[in-house]
Amino acid sequence: MINCIIVISASLIGYIEIPHLIKVKAKMDLIVFSLLLLFGLILNLLYYNGVHIPNPLDFIKFLTKPLSEWLYRLL
């Protein structure tokens, strides 16, 4: 049931926004809007179907931890 609500909501947002973007010929805005809407739709559907979605901050910590440890040792 929640999946239907998510898809209908995304469709309604697209139905409202996309004609205006086409009318003003904002091609790049249309592409970015569509990709972000699709990305958000996929993430929401995965989340509500029980798929574990990792926190982006964990990846940032993984990348910056060696540098921060090195800098800490310098102090």
C-alpha cells in the first residue's frame, strides 16, 4: 500500500512540474529534476521494502579517517 502512495506522489509531482519545465525550455533543469525525482523514488521504495540503505556519512568517515589520524599524530 505504501508503495502505491510513493509512486502516486512521485507521479503527481512530475505531472505538476515537468510541463512547466518543458514550456520554459529548461532542458538541463528537466534532466536534473527527473534524475533526482527518480533517485528519491527508488530510495524510498527500497527503504519501505526493508532494504538496508547505508548512511552516506559512514562512507565519508571511511575516506577521511586515515587523513585525520595522520594529522592527529602530527600534533
